[in-house]
Amino acid sequence: MPPWPGRPASGPVTAVAQLLGAGVVTTALARDVLPDDLPYLAGVAGPFGSEAAAALLRDCDTLLLAGAEDLDPAVLPGPGRCRIVTVDPEPDDCPLDSRVPAVRVTGDVTAALTALVPLLHRAADRGRRDRVEQTVRAWRAEGETRAHRYFGTSVNPRSVVAELSRRLPDRAVVVTDSGTALDWWTRHLRLRGGMRSLLSGHLGLPGAAVPYAVAARFAAPDRPVIALVGDGALQGGGMNELITVRRHLDRLAGLPPLVFCVLNNGDLNRLTWQRRAAAGDPLIPLSAEVPALPYAEWARLAGLPAVRCDRPRHVASVWADVLAGRGPLLLEFVVDGETPPDWAAGVSAEGPRPAPLRRPRPLAGLRRASG
């Protein structure tokens, strides 16, 4: 089977950013376009995205949207706040209303950016880049701090993804659902070059992580695959897909790990935090409880290997053991549903947000580089 295609636009994107001294953000679908160790990569832009990305977009005066069909226009600066250039394979791919002033280029994203690079002049003032990198460092350091907190005996869901990130095998594929699993995937996962990420477009398909992970396993049998799954999403359809995995267990057993990581908080947690954020009240009780179910025990009854972790200090060692194995496995973490995502931190006492950038100067931002 041929390998998954790479991301050819990543080269010209980094060339544009280096010449202009610009910062870069991605959309959720483009998480794997660039490795997260780039010091000027400010994370995922979106209504539930990175605070560093939001600050970068808020303060820019020139924005390059490359292959941005999954962009939510709500994250853009207000009308007249910045100049916009778009590059899209088809005219209908552009997410901006036709009435929004912009220079619109239609064509292959990689080819267009490659042609653009020789026309750019290197920015002499690198102060803007320094401020972008400082903001990114502060945002990442804050994430590390939050991932190490826990209260009582519950596992901090941030730590689940942070500890996974530290141990990701080379060429791993990481899949996420669109609940709070997406928040921790966005905030604490750091992908290296050659890794891939998957989720449903426009976050429109709750419960996609398990079937996407199964598809990834069959499409790329030589890659480790890890799915981050909410308990509500698993009950909503993922458990049926695990029966498919059980059916093919003999075929999958000798392949690299296929891990279904279930975040068990007993709630449709994204809906609860949206309600709390709207009300400005962290004490609103769970909004959409899901039936209690011992997921690891269920997986074992279905004939699948399974591990359960409910102790904060065991998260790292459990991930190390699981990722050293082979074949499918369900990994259940009993996590704290009272841990707020970054976008809901305003209704909690979890800590300050990164400071905004200052003194805006010309900036190019990447949304999604396709091709």
C-alpha cells in the first residue's frame, strides 16, 4: 500500500514566514502541516483554539490565508483591521464572504506559494518575530503548568495528552473527537515531522475518532495510531466500531499499537463548559451526563485488550507501557470533568491567559496549506 502523501506546502509556508519574520497559525485540519517545534508556530486558530493564535491574529495587519477552506471567519480581525490575501484551489473554497475586501488567488496552494517566495523581500526588523516567539513560549509554558495540576484523586485530562505527546512514536497518527478531547489535542499535543492528525471537518461529526482511527490503521498499517475519544462519543457509536476491531483482531495483533484512549468524565463535557462559559458560572452542574460504564471491562468482555487508569501519578507509566505494545488496545482514563478548557478559563480560577502581542506589524498567517 502506498504511503500517505506528505504536505508539500510546508516548505514554501516556512519560507514565506522566515522572509517576512511572520508568525504562523493553522486550522484544526492542518495540525500536521508543520511540526509543533517551530518557535513561531502559535497553534490552532479557531473558536476553541490557541490563545497564542488568537493574539497573533488579533494584532496582525496583513494576513495570508493559504488553503483556508475550513476557516471559521469569526476568528478573523474585524472589518478593515488588516489586509487579507487568500490562496485556494477553487473559488468556492475561500471561506470569506465575497464582500470582504481581499486579494484572492485561485490555484494550487503549493505552486502559488512557491511562486510568491522570490517576490518577497526579507524583513529587516525582526522585532515582530521576537514578540511572536515570546508569546508562543509563554503559551506553551502555561500549558505545561496546567498539565501538571491535579486535584484530589482524579486524573487531569490535560496530563493525559501531555504525557502522550512526550512519548509519541515516530510517524504516529493521532485522531481526536470534537468534544473536550479536541481541546486537549489542540492545547497539549506536539506533533513532530512525519506525524499525521485526523478529525472531522468543521468539527461536524461527533464520534468520528474511533472509525477514523480504524480507517487509519488499515490505510497505514505500519504507523502507530492513537485515538482520543470522549466517553459520550464512544457510547454514541464508537463501541460498535470496536466490534469491527475485534473481528479483525488476529490481523491487527502484530501491527504497531492502535490505542483507543477513552476520557471518562461521565459527561458531554464540551456542552457543559459551553453552558458554564455562557453563564459565567463555574458551579453550574454537569449538563449532559452519560450513563456510567466501565469501558475497559466492556472491551475485555468484547475480547479486546484493555487498561484502566484512575491515578494521576500513573499516567506517564501507563502510556509508556501501552505504546511499547503491539496491536489494538482500549485505554480508559478516569478524568476530572471540572478541568476547564482554555476558552472557558474565564469562569475558573485556573490562571491567567497569555498577554497579547504589541505594536502590530505586517504578518503572514497560515490557515491550512493543502496540496
